Amino acid sequence: MSTFNTPEFRRRAFLAGLGALSTSALVTACGGTSASTGASSTTPVDGGNITFLIQGYDTGWVSSKTSISSYEGNLWGQITDKLVYVNEKGELSPWVAESWEELNGAKDFVIHLKKGVTFSDGTPLDAAAVVANLNAWAKGDSTRGVSKVGLFPSSNFVSAEATNAGTVKVAFSSPALGFIATLAYHGCILLSPKTLALPVEAQADLSQEIGSGPFVVKSWKQGDTYVLEKRKDYNWGPAALGHTGPARLDTITYKVIKDTSVRTSTVVSGQADVAFNVEPQEIESLKAQGFTVGTPRYLGFVDGFQVNTQAFPTNDPAVRQAIQHGIDRDEILKTVYTSDWNAATTFIQGNVPEAGEFSDSFKFDAGKANKILDDAGWASGSDGYRSKDGKTLEITLTPNPYVPSTKAEDELIAQQLKKVGIKVNLKVVDVAGYAAVQASRPPLFQTSRSFVDVGTVAGVLTSQNKGEDWFGLGTSDQKLNDLSTAIATASDRASREKVADELQQYVLEQGYFIPLNQLVQRLYLISPKIKDVQYNGLAYANFYTAWISQ
């Protein structure tokens, strides 16, 4: 391969040429029109088509199977609705669910549905359809290979019942404070009962994905282009978005472009309107040229490592603590990221209402990290790396392909940990390869995971109630078991907040999770002519309200 055709060369060439581009060139539309500075630039107008460049849709179109990846989620968010809307502060508001009641100490719920909502095939999104979706999220169907939604409160779910066409009653065996919030989670998208009844193989066919959203799939070429067109009869968007009626745009075309620098330069040249996941180091230059770069933070876990306590060498608590204190997170923020990124204070994002301040538990202190390893018998060798019982203190990190710049981040972490005698290797993979790495349960797995309600974190920490057992502990840590149970079954929010504090402190002190920074996973480079793009609490861009300045 020629040096002049490598992604790194193209990225450098783009950066070098960015400053030479004129503002008029940047706002040139794909069709040759330019943005106006008159009244029309602030008054929404209907019509027009946009092109959205994205890495790919490699995990496929079975929503329950993929748990809605960062890439597929962009398209799902346009063709489907949810019962409840959540904003970036974690505040809930009505959507397809017009209102709801929490009864019997959060064991029973009544959901009242908005009238007149239909799926794109004309069938009603009524109580029976909602019951079908609730059962699918809570239970899945192993006979058809259909997975349940990972963070849905399944363990204590009893039943969902349509009491009439517009009302659903949901029962749990124990308090489920997080239930309504979970209805806003991006895994809980409303699909037609016809779609839900299909075998997994058929559900993977986009033509069979019948939603109720403001757009429908018009056409697609797998792995290349996906065209959505607006539903002219759509009239039930969430009030929080401040718009009623159909979407303003006529179509959204998602175009797969693997190379980040090509996606960026294509939008800069006016040949496309939106690019997903630009490099953080390019943000300031792009903003200076008049572009919008959306950097929403989602509700969920921070950027960091879930630790496998059963794998060498993180089965040693001393190693876990040394890594906690051997990473200089301030240097990472200053070197890799921009002011759009914030320091982590715990293992959950700062916009989660229950997030606490526990940064002392993982404060950078190379001297402390070295002493911890010295005391634990990890001796330094002539190569600068430590060993014990004939084994080198060595870890392989796999940068998260869903998150921009984690390769640069992990390269810097490798340099930092070398200073305390820990050898770090990097293994770079794509999205498909990342799933295989996760399945192999490495010592450190760089996670990115959203949630809407803090009570749902119990579903990942241990193996209780078929939990995901992130740390490989099973049910061996009784204190973690008790804290996980308490946060999942709390009957009031005040007591749950106290448990959340204790849980965060305990997980960090044990070195079960190693935070890095508050995660900005989904970045959006947007042309100056595209107005009123909004972001929900899961950091997805919503184009229902978007319009094109003439």
C-alpha cells in the first residue's frame, strides 16, 4: 500500500488543509445551495434530504440480539418510538405512554397510552402491542434465539396485562423503582407484534422491522446505503422535543464509510451533512470553521475497564489497586481529549443523579502504586517490568471500537503503567472482533454501557438472577451481592441513593472497575446548514426536529 493512501496520511492531510478552507466552502450544500443569513436561517422549514456518514452496521438488525449498538442505534432511533422519553439529565417525560402510576411500593404500575398511535403498517400501537413488547424485553424467547433486554428488570417481572385498549398493568414480585425509567432505555424500542413473532433470521431483515417512528425504511443496500423517508401521518413525538406532526426532513440517507478521516473530510467538503464519530483532536478546528460538533454524554457507566477478578494478573487485588493508582487520568484528558470531556468521579457518569464523588479511590499516585506492588511481592526486573512466581506482570488492552480515540488513550495508559512495572500490550480489533474479546473474559475489558436508572446496575455486577457478572465474581462476594440486591429492590429513592453511594465506594475500593473519564461515545459532526438536532439521555441524535436552512 502506498504511504499516501494510508488512513493516517489522509488524516494528517485533512488537518493540514483544514485551515485553508473558506467558510463559504464549508456551508455549501450537497445540491449547491448555501446557508442564508436571513430570517429563514432561524425559522424551521419542511423538506429536504440529508446524508449521514457512519462506520457500519456490523452487528445486524435483531434489536434484542445486538442490544442496540452505537451504530445501529442511530437508525433504530428514527424508525421506532419508546414509551417514555429521557433527556440528558435523566428526567423522564411522556411519549407513547401518556401517563403512568406507580403503586404498591413500586411493585405495580399502570401505563396509560396515547391514542391514535400506529405502526408503519397501519396496525395500532395499543395495549396488546405494548404487552407483547414488555414480554419480549423481560423474557426473550430462547426457542427462537431471541434475547431479553439486558438491563430490563426481568428477575422480579411477573406479568403485563392489557386491561383495555389504552391501558397496561404491569406487576413485579418486589419493588422495581427503575421500571419506568428503563422504558426510555434504547433497548426498549417498540416493534410491531408481527415483527416480534418472527424467527431471529427473519427479524434481521430490515423490511420486516415495523416500528412506529417518524421515519420508515425506504430502501437499503446492506453494508452500503440505508434510506429512510418520513411518515406523513406521524403525530405523536415526545412533547419534550417541542415539535408536533411529521418530521421536517423528507429523507435521511445513512452511508457506510469506514474511514474516520474520509467521513470528516466529506462533510467538510459539503458532500454530506453529518459524520459519526470524528476524532476528538479535530473538534476545535471544525468548530472554528463553523461546524457543529455534538459531544453528548449519556447516562450510564464511564469510560473504563471492567475487571475480571478470576484472570491473571487481575486476580490479585494488589494489581488491581496498582492499576487504579498508576493511571494518570488528567494526562489522558489533556493529551487525548478536549474540554468536552470531564474527569470521572466514580464508575458512573456525572449526569446520573446518584453519581457520587469517589475519585480519591482511584487518584493517580505512582509512588503508592509502586509500594502496593512491592508489598505484594511483585519484583522489578532488568527490563523494568515486574514479575512474581516466574510470571511477568503483563496485560493486553483492546481499544473500544465504539468509542473514538481509545487507541490513543490505551497507548498512553501503556506508557503510564510501564512506569510502575506493568507491561501493557495493545490488540486492535473491529466491532465484530470486540465481541469475541468480550466473550474471552480478558483481565481488563474497556466497556461502554448506558443505562437510564441506577437500579439497573445490579444486573451487571454479579451472577445473581442471571446477571452479567462483569467482574467474574459469581456470587462469591457477599457484600457485593447484598449491595446489588439492595439497589435493585429498594422501595424508596432516598434509601436507594444511600445504597448507591456505598456500592460505588465498595466497587472502586476493591478495584472491580477502573474508571478513566466521563464517556463521550457518540460524536456528531454536523454541517452549519442543519438546524435543531437534539440529543436524548442516551446521547443519540434525534433528527425528528431537524431541518435544513435555505
